[in-house]
Amino acid sequence: MYRWKTLWLGKLSPTRYHTTEEEIRKTHPEAVRIEGTLVVRMVPETDNERTPLHSSPPMPNK
């Protein structure tokens, strides 16, 4: 996902959010991608992928 420049009040202005090209083109076909703003979001899809994200390391025995 990138940030984009869209036409706003007669000039290109940057978006405040990141979005895909598919989504931005629905409302702003003139949008220009801002290079260097790529954000990759990894979304776990299965329970096995989610578990490591919420697991705590084991407590050491004392």
C-alpha cells in the first residue's frame, strides 16, 4: 500500500492514509503514487499464523 497524491481544490495533495492502487482508482483515477511510501502489511489468515504473534516467551525457572 502506498500514499497517493490526489486532486484536491485544483492541486495535487498527498493522502493522509496508505491504500492500494485498486482502491484509490475507484474514487481518484488521477491519483499519483508517492514513491518511498510503500507499507507492506502481513495479515495472518490461519490460527497457526496468529498464534506466534500473541505468544509470550516461556518464563525462566528460578
